[in-house]
Amino acid sequence: MPLGRQMERRATSSGLDSPVRTKVAIVTGASRGIGRGIAERLLETGYCVVANSRNITSAKTLPPGDRLKLVDGDIASSDIAKQVVDSAIGNFGRIDLLVNNAGVFIPKPFTEYTTEDFRKATETNLWGFFYVSQLAASHMRLRKSGHIVNITSSIVDQPVAGLTGSLVNLTKGGLESVTGALAIEFARDGVRFNSISPGVVDTPMHGVEAHEFLKQLSPLNRLAEIAEVVDLVLFLECAPFINGEVIHLDGGAHAGKW
């Protein structure tokens, strides 16, 4: 049984159904792939969710309901970030969890990156973290409680020969570094920061024809499943002494050459 459903069963059987249902999460990049999976499971587990992506309303990929609010727009915009946070507080009264999932991967040799590539990676991967995290952390600090989870990439710690994507290292590497810094800065305020560093995840981003090559990027010779990333988010949610951690979900790829 997936971890989220185990949590839901334990909460219900122990009479803790109400507190679970009052938790509020923000998920960015939530219209597809990992973000959609996280948002769906949080809703199933009883969370209220504010989900964001550029066109999340028209995507119609999340089940409608009173516990779901959608905010369209680029999370790299400070105005959109404010709308997302305001939606959580205005509709649900609080923010317990922020999952910074929105991100881009542009695979190119370093000398072939364009100014537009650099701008796109920096805005989505860094600005998209900065504005919404700053606002959410300010709210969490006042409540003395909260958790911010960043989705990064395994190649930050373990670059792979033949897989050129240095803009990911440049930007997502910054998120892994700042995770530890902010975990220390906010520890006395009851706010935790953690990162999940997946290898290649089986999402629509990767065509089936590329799977055999992509499997070779993990010692376990397979892709990660979206559900495995979701389970890890929910595990971190119920592990309150884990803080400042970068957890790799790559079948051992970060451990070294194999």
C-alpha cells in the first residue's frame, strides 16, 4: 500500500482524521508529471491544495473539488507567487507544505546554450523557488510550523558522461545548497527545508523510445516512478526530525561510477 494511503488509514483509525484534513499544501508545476502526482496524492490524503502551473486551469488534469484551488501563471513571477500564497491563506487559512516542483531541464553542450536558455533555466529553477518560498516561509515562521520541499536532480551530485545539462547543475545545485542554509536559518522557527533529488523519472517528458538509454543512468537499470517521488514527499511530511536533507531517489547513481 502506498505510503500516503497508509497515512490516511492510520489517521482515520486513530481518530486523527480532522487534523490531517486541515493541512494545506502548495505544489508548483502541478499540471503534469511529478507535480500532478504529488497534488493528487495530497488531495487523496486529505490535504487542501493550491496547485500552480502556467495553464493549470485549461489542463484539467486535477480532480475538481472544494479542497483544490488552481492558480495559472509562471511561478517565476513575483506577482504569481504572491497570488499562489494569497490563495492558500485566503481560501484555507494557512500553509503547512510547499513543494517547489516547477523546473526545466535543457540538455545541451555548455558552449551551445543561448541567452534565452540561460534566462529560462534561471527564471524557472531559481526565481520560481525564491519568490514563493520567501512568502511561504514568512507565513510559516509566524505560525512556528511548516515544511518546504525542493525537487532537484541527481545529476547535480553525479554528472553523467554523455548527458550534458550543466544549466541544471548551475541552478538546481543552488537549491540543494540553500536547502541546508535555510534549514539552519529557520530551525528555531519550526520551519523545515528538505530536497528530493530524483534520477530520471518515468513521466510524459521522456518518450518510450528513450527509456532503454535512460535506464542505463541508474545502477538499478530502471526509471524512478512518479509514485516513488510522491511517497518520499509524504514520508518527509511525517518525519519531523529530518531537516536540511537532500535525499537521492536514483537507484544509487549518486554513489559513484558503476
